[in-house]
Amino acid sequence: MRLVVVSNRLPIALKKKGESYEVHPGKGGLITALAPVLRDRGGDWIGWSGVHGEDDVQTHLDDYSRKAGYNLHAVPLSREQVQDYYQGFSNEVIWPLFHDLQTICNFKPAFFASYMEVNHKFASAIAEHSDSEAYVWVQDYHLMHAAWCLKQQGHDRRCGFFLHIPFPPPDIFLKLPWRTKIIEALLEFDLVGFQTVRDRRNFVQCVGLLRPDTQFSGRGQVVTATYEGRELRVGYFPISIDFKEFQNLARTRKVAEQAHQVHTAFRRRHLILGADRLDYSKGIPERIQAMRFLYFKYPQMREKLSLVQIVVPSREDVLGYRDKKLKIESMVSEVNGEFSVPGWVPIHYLYRNLSREELVAYYRVASIALVTPLKDGMNLVAKEYCACNVSGQGVLVLSEFAGAAAQLQRWALLVNPHDVEGVADALYRAYLMDIDEKQARMHKLRVSIRKYDIYWWVESFLQAAFDRQLGDFRQESVDFHSER
Ligand code: GDG
């Protein structure tokens, strides 16, 4: 069966070279895990290329496809569509709303109209590049109407959908002017997947309020919904990383040397690491406040612990992101102004995209990872840190509002990111933790992440999509099935 993956962006980066383009492979666990599946099945990937109106883009993609072993198809988007569907509807409506920030949503009707137009465009591309035998796997919140549009256009396809971000509870979701349309669109997929059991519960509750004629049956990881006389499956599939790849990279000589250099440059002091895309959901200002509180409440931690905060530039065209950056920068300078002494700076701030090796070197050398999003679908940084912690002595301080907390809560130090004193206390506890406890916790974290890696994620989604009977799924709670 041919697999067709659909996402807002294709898993490549196009770089302009003179009059032409160079195609570079995309990074990240999703592409690493899906590429072999697509190659084996002879698959396709449909998405926007990231550039506007270049006629020859598809020719470059065709050349690349021959090498990659699966086909890439670009969906062309105009500048206006990118502005209204991507920056507008996706990132000024759905992203903030689904991260519980309804007050900053911009519910402009033109954004929804553009979103619908683009979803129709994607549906036409899916219809063109697949037949009724294919399985279409749609990724994420930009394309929640893909299955609905396919049906409207008269195409019969089996479609699954995975939401990478959280699904909000009804009191927040109901604020959305297009709430019923979105729920009805999601119910048109054959399988809808969420990151955690909590996200699925929120979805089921919203369906209950907006389409009370829908019946749910079964329990466990995957349940059945009956909607307008047809059945679909609704499950949770916590996404993960390529554990072995990260671990192996962390063990290379190059990364070990880089880690050693960082350690020496910081005069062998302990490092706390934060690494995030620039985003208000990641809780960076609250984290900086927690650092200030740490140095204030526990002055003995000054000159012993420094935070290295990596911020990766992101969504610079979306309203509010630039202000966030300025706010973070002024907070960093304030803390540094207050506590720096000759030879020691409390917060090292890096605003750039590090190479994978550099990032892994920081993961390897950091004594503590401080992962404190206000809300996050999963958070892969938490998992990558553990995979790269080859010394086995690092401590993960993790927000209870990250999807990853459901799986990792027993062995990480869980914190409420809004409680800056609580975060400071957790950092102090992490610093003082005896080595046996650190090793025991990190061992458990690594075992769990190794077991439920990105390949497990792909396999469990695809099995729910077309292989297994519902009875084959776990009915019992396992570690990542917690309510958190
Ligand atoms: C969305 C959801 C969900 C970070 N700094 C650098 C760098 N990174 C990479 C990390 C990691 C990725 O960025 C960030 O992934 P997250 O999961 O933390 O967050 P989102 O980007 O918001 O992703 C999230 C995810 O989708 C998957 O479903 O977990 O909840 O919001 O992989 O390694 N990479 C490089 N340099 C850096 O400086 N090269």
C-alpha cells in the first residue's frame, strides 16, 4: 500500500544558488523515521516548498526524489496565502488557542477563508498524486480540513491525521468561531491521533458538545467513534526521537571534543541547558525569572551554576514574536547585570540555530536540562537531552505541561513553569542530588525513551491505521498513558 505523507512544508530546505536552487534534506525525527517507510513502500510527500512562484522548483524536487527514493510534490502557495493561511490562521489563531493563549488570538474571518482555500489546494494535490488504494497521512494543525476537502471534491481516500500540538479543553476550544467546522472536519479522517491521553480526552469532550450525535466506544490507546453512520479511530501516539542516532552522535569523538571545549570554557562549572525555538509557549521569560530567584534564594549557587539558553530564530514574520525576543534579551541583561562577577556570567544567551553536533555537545555537557514550556504537544528537547546524556548523570527538570511529562514524570523533576520559586527549588534539588539517584533516574528515562522511539511511533500509528484489530491495542495504562 502506497503511503502519502502530507505536511505544510516539504521535508527539504531549498537554497537559492545563482538563478537556480539547491535542495537540502530536512532534519528532524519525523523525516528520519518516515523516509525508510516511504522508500520501502514507494511513497510520496506533499507540501509547500517554502518558496514562491518558482516554476522550476518541481524540476529540482524531481531530481531530488530520484535520489531520495520517494516522490516530493510541491503545493504552490501565493504570498497572500502564506500570510493568511500560515502566518494568520495557523500561527495567530490555532497555535495560540491550542496552547491556551486565547487572549492573543486574531480571529480574522479572512484567515479562515484562506485556510479553507489552501486546504482545498492540498486536497487537489493529494487526489492528483494518489489513488483510492493509498493511505494518506496528514500532519498537523495547518491541514485539519484535508479529509473534509477531499470528500467535498468527490475523492475517496483513506486518511489519517496526527496533531503535533496539544488539543485544548472545551472552555478554550469553544472560543474558536469555526469550532464546529473544525470538529466536523477532524471527524472526516479515518484515524485521528493525539500526543497524549489528555489531548484525546479534550477532543472527545469537544466532540460531545459540538456533535453530540457521535458515539465513542472502547477503551485504551485507540477507541472507536461512530459519526454520521461511519466509524473512525481516535488514539494517542506520543511522538519521540531516533534515540540511537542521538546517542551515537553524542558518543562520537567530534562531539566529545566539542563538549570538552565547552566544559573547559565554562571553567568546569555546572551548566543548566535550555534550548527552544523562539516561541511564547516555551516559557523562556518565566525560566529566566526562575534563574533570578535561584540566585536570590540560594546565593551559594552563584558562580556554581550558569544557564546556557539557546533560542532558535522562528516565525519572525508573525506578530508578537519579535517583541518576545526583545523581552527575553532585556531580562537576560537584567539578571546578568545583577549577578555577574569577574569570570562568571549567570546566563549565556545564544540566539541562532546551532549545528546538530554543537547542540548535542551542549546536551552532553549540561548537568541539568531545564525544559519548562507553559504548554507543549510533546517537547523533543527533553527526550534528546536524555538520549545524549551518555554519562548518565544529568537531571531533567521538566514542565508538567509538556506532553513528555506523561511519559517521563516519574524520573524527571516535574515543575509548574509559572511557579518560579518551585523551579528554583527544583534546580537546587537537582544540583544537590546524590549521584546514585541521578544515575537511577537517568537510566529509567533513557530506557523508556529508547523503547518508545520514533520508529515505535510510526509503527503504532500505521498499525492503528490499517493493520490491527482494536483488541490488539493495550487496554492497560503503561507509563506514557498517564493523565498528565
Ligand atoms: C512541535 C511541537 C512536538 C533546538 N535547538 C536547535 C535545534 N533544535 C531542535 C531540537 C528539537 C526541535 O528543535 C524542537 O522540537 P520540540 O519538540 O521541542 O518543539 P517544536 O518545534 O515546537 O515542535 C512539539 C513536536 O512538534 C513534534 O511533534 O514535540 O510539542 O510544538 O528536535 O533538536 N536544532 C538545531 N540547532 C539548534 O540550535 N539543529
